[in-house]
Amino acid sequence: MKILVTGSEGSLMQAVIPGLQAQGHEVVGVDNFFRYGHIERKRNYELIEGDLADEAFVRKIMTKDVDGVIQAAARIFGVSGFHTYPADILSRDVTLHQNILWAAKELGTVKRIVYISSSMVYERCETAPSREEDVEDMRIPSTDYGLSKLMGERLSRAFKQQFGMDFTVWRPFNIITPFERSEGEPGISHVFADFVERLIVRNEFPLKVIGDGEQIRCFTWIDDIASAIAKYSFDERTKNETFNLGNPEPMTMTELAKLIFEAGKRKGVIPADRKLTFEHLPTYSDDVRLRIPAVDKAERLLGWKPTVSTAESIDRCVDQAVAAMVKA
């Protein structure tokens, strides 16, 4: 198949693309580099640079030889970013997804649109662990990011209902990657990247934490998520289905910080006599207190389950950060 991968230059799709190619698929990437600017890297796939919120651009790149789309393009931030860029997130992310869906519908040759959603659709879910079907009876998400993802899912289902366009929806939970950059203000990037940067690279104490640090999340190694997306996105078993992808290993933010802190000590970048202290920043009224995935559907239907623990993920990211410091 020839697969159009949007948001191709982000860390998740960079982990997905090799898996697609290993299965014999041809990949065409699309990205606008809005977050970090243009990235120079070696690519063994065609890259098209442009803005998917531009309807004319989408119609131009959606050609008849495109068999499937993995729609991963989005304005992705941490909790502070959701509140800093709500209009960008809600307006642009919904617009670009519907542009892709309409262009695919008009072509009539695209076999499936794969939508990369988010665990943020469960913001107001009152059950834990959260199951795929829990969204049906849940109040809508409070943040515009969570709402944009829920709207993307509903658009996918609506195009199936009205036009017969097949879809797959993936809901990743708190991806850990050594390649996300931390930004100046806490919470613009994801918490894992923030903590690694502040503890390992900057030795910044006290560590700034949004709220009381007792929020619970489940952190999932990027390659575990990517393997499922690459292998099963166009599988018959995932057609018109939604799947959680996550590591159901609950952890508070302070526990996460302690694991990173201790890894830094073991690797000699944090002094042995240093104590971990926290500076608690104001929180947001809609910051989720508890988010844990139920992943039995993916295991039952696909045989997929996470393979890397949070502790091992931390070691890998700290190793990467230390290596980058030595190289610099």
C-alpha cells in the first residue's frame, strides 16, 4: 500500500514509519514543522512540506494512488500548552482532519483513514481503568485538546456512517520518548520531557511541579505504541474499531520525578548527596487526577501488550540525555 503519513516528522510517526516500510508499504510523509522548525534528517521516503489546514493543499497531495492515511498531525503539548493555545488546537486540528476526510471521500480510492487520537478523550471519565466504550457515556472533555481528539474520532465515525469510509482509531496513553524537547515554561512540553530536562540536564532544584504532584498517569514507551500502529492500522481486525494503547502501570508525578532523580544519581549526573525537593506551581481546574488505560481489547484481538516498563523507559531516556550532554 501507499500510505500518506501526516505529522510524519514528529517522534511517534518517526518510530512508526520504519515499521510500515518493513511490511512493504510505501510511505509519503507530510509535515509543516510548526513546533520546532525545519528538521534536517536523512529520509528514505518522500516528504511534502505544507499546512493540512489549507484545503487546497490537502486536495493536491491526496492523489489517486494513496491507498491509506495515518492522520497523526496535531498541535500536541503538555497541560500548560492546552491552555496557552486552545484556539489553535481546536480550530486547526479539527479543520485539518476534516480536510483529509473530505479529500479522501471525493477520491473514493482510499481504503482507510487511521486517526491518532489521545487518552485525553478520557479527561472526564469517571471509571478507571478506562475502557474504549466508556467514552460513549462520558461528559465531553474540558480542554480543547481533549475535545479536538473526541471530535476527530466522531468525524471518522460520521464519514463511515454516511459515506462508508473505513477508519481505525488509536488512543495512546502518555508516550515516553527520548526525543521530545522540553520548553521553557513547565507544562508546555509533556511532563516526562520536562522532568528529564530539569533534573538531568539542568540539575534544577527544587523541581517545579504543576499542582500537588499526585496526579496519576501511565507512561508508555514509544516503540510499544509505534509497533501497534505500524503493524495493525490496516489489519481487518482493527477496521472501524477504537483501541487504547498504553502501559497500565499507574504512577504519580512525584513518583515519576523520583525515578528520574534516582536514575540520574546512578549515572553520576546528579550528586549523591543531593535531595529531591519540589516547588508546587498553580494547577488547572481541569487537570486530570487519574488516567489509567484498559488494554485488554488490544491484547485480546491483536495479541498486543506493552513490553517496556516505566522504569526501563526512564533509564533509556536518561541514558539518551546523558549521551547528548557528553557529546555537547
